[in-house]
Amino acid sequence: MGDSSIWIEKFRPKSFKEVIGQDNIVNRIKAFVEQKNLPHLLFSGPAGVGKTSLILTAARELYGDSWRNNIMETNASDSRGIDTVRKEVKDFARTRAIGDVPFKICILDEADALTREAQQALRRTMEQYSSICRFCLITNWSSKIIDPIQSRCTIFRFKPLDKESVNQIVDNIVKEEKLKLDDKTREALFYVSNGDVRRLENVMQSCSTLSKNINEELVYEIVSSAKPKEIKEVLDLAVNGNFVSAKEKLLDVMLKHGLSGLDIIKQIQGEIWGLELEDERKIELVDKCGEVEFRMIEGSDEFVQLESLIANFMKK
Ligand SMILES: Nc1ncnc2c1ncn2[C@@H]1O[C@H](COP(=O)(O)OP(=O)(O)OP(=O)(O)O)[C@@H](O)[C@H]1O
Ligand SMILES: [Mg+2]
């Protein structure tokens, strides 16, 4: 494959064993596929953890080379409305599946974008065609799917990938792309990706266009995020009563990485648990972060808000 390929597609899993870190879910889906039977599915979970990849892999395994002809992918969030979706499903489900599997698969991405009324309509469609078409609904929040649909589906909750799984993916890419990186850089990649593999692969690809030798600095530069260590320094200063130094250091970090108040507040919140404080104080501070973030979103001056937050870290 040429250099122009996008890594998230280049490294999209093509078999069950390439879907990393979701072993439980993968094994259950694999069992369904082996029996050539599939219930209606509801995949929920955060971005970039393998939801789309897994259903496409299942289709590959079920239908072999003709998999593309036996699936329909549609995005529930675009404006065409449920009627169009239903018509498409109807047209799609009318012709029989190719091969020895008696049903086709209709993948409905971003299903949480459907209104309740649309979901009611979909519920009828699911029933009507269930013998010849299985639905796979994908959503970030399963709570946004109405109960009658949830009860018709087998629900799979995907989680962000843990460190070990992220490292496994990093190692594979390092090998394939002939990159060089050390353990500190691995830490940084895990930190900035937060278990989202799409983000991980995009960051790695951006870094690699600058250098095959990827280091920690480059990773934080690419995602314009501060190093956890830098944020911790700010917070330690504040906790130890050095308000002025904490404030200066914070401004420094923000300017250096081009961060907004909202960017930095998320990082601050993430570092609170690592501070040497009573748990109760930590909870208060996490709460305060939430309040400050809300004020910023509402348009309050970010520096005023950040300073007031830092002042809170100084309270005994
Ligand atoms: N568990 C995983 N194992 C290996 N690669 C993964 C995994 N999850 C994601 N990826 C990589 O990230 C890319 C995006 O993943 P995918 O489209 O499956 O995410 P998703 O869970 O459907 O996210 P979204 O909710 O944003 O649609 C894949 O093409 C693949 O390269
Ligand atoms: Mg997806």
C-alpha cells in the first residue's frame, strides 16, 4: 500500500483476532457467526474502540467475498429521516442474501440520533423483516435507545482500550511502518488517545509524517496537549500555597501548547486523583472543575475562572 493511505483504514481489523482488547465481545460474536445465526445487535460505547470494525469483520466471516453485497450501512444521523431509512431497508431486505446465510445485515450507525418516533417506526421495521434482515444498531449512548428496541437486541458494551491493548496496537504499527519509539512515548500515546484507537492511529500517522523517530515531545505537540507532568507541576505549586508561581506556570503551559481554558480544564481534572490530598478534597476539586468548565462554556472569562480554580487548590 502506498504512503498516501490513511492508517485508520489501513489498520482496520479484517479478522476477529485483529480486533484487540474486546475479547469477551469478540468471542460472543464469533460464536454467533459460527452458528451462522445472529440476533439483532446493539453496540454501544465510546468512539474508536472497534464497534464498526467488529460488525464489518463479522460480515466478512459470514459471507466471505460477497460480504459487501449482503450488508447495508446507513447513518441514522443524516437528515433524510426515518422514512428514507425504512424504504432503503425495505429495498435492501427484499432480495435474498447471497450464499448460504438466510439473512442480510443492516448496520444503523449513530442510532441515538433517531427521535423516539423514528425509533418506534424502526421497531416495526425490525419486526417485519427480522427473518431476512438482522439489524446492528451502533450508538455512543445506549440510554438513548428506547426500551422496546433494546429488548429486541443483544446488547454489547464496548470499553475504551486498556494500556496493554493500546500497546499491542502501537507495537504492530511500529513494526509495519518501521517507526522508532521508547516507553515514555508509549505512555504519551496512551495518555493522549485515552483508549480511542482512531485517535491513537491518527496521532501516530501525523507524527510519522514528521519523523520515523517518534518521541514524547512530538506526540504532545501534535495533539497540542500539555504533558501530564506539566499540569501536575502547576497543581503541586498551588497545593503548596505558591499561587503566583502556579498561575505563571499555568499561563506558560497554555501559551506553549496553544491551549484554551477548556482544553486545560479537562487535563487538570484528570490530574487531581494523582495529587497528595485527602479523597474528600479531591472530590471537591473535581466538582469545582465541573463548575468552572460550565462557566467557561457559558462564556465567562477563562483566565478569571482558571485563577479561581487554582485558588481552590490552595484551601486547606
Ligand atoms: N479494538 C480495536 N482493535 C484494533 N483496531 C481498532 C480497534 N478499535 C478501533 N480500531 C482502529 O480504529 C479505527 C476506527 O475504529 P471503528 O471504526 O471500529 O470505531 P468505532 O467504535 O466504530 O467508533 P465510532 O463510534 O467513532 O464510529 C479502525 O479502523 C481501526 O484501525
Ligand atoms: Mg463506527
